Amino acid sequence: MTENKREKELVPDFCPHCGKELTPWEKVLLSVDRALMCRNCWYRIILKPVLFEDNERKSKSEKDS
Ligand SMILES: [Zn+2]
């Protein structure tokens, strides 16, 4: 399941809005739902599409080399 591993790397450890550390369970929910409401500041954390970022990274490294 390499796809799942890749997704987990994109899950932030902290809320990008208030900086509160996310619990392991919240990180699981975020990786599954791609969205999570921070319980501290009610900011809606949204994960960016994984496939899109991967394609961008690949085409960039191809140009560089
Ligand atoms: Zn927050």
C-alpha cells in the first residue's frame, strides 16, 4: 500500500492556523477524509490532492535533469 504511505506524509502534524498539535487519531481522520476541523480554533484543514502534486513534482525533476 504505497499510496497510503504517500498520503500520510502530506498530513500536517500541527494545525496550520493555530499551531495546535494534532493527535494521531486526528491525523488518521485527516488522511482518510482529506479534511479535518481543528478542535482548538475550528479552522478547516484541507489536504491537497495527492496525485496532482505528484505529477507536478515528476515533471519538474524531469526538466531539471
Ligand atoms: Zn487550529
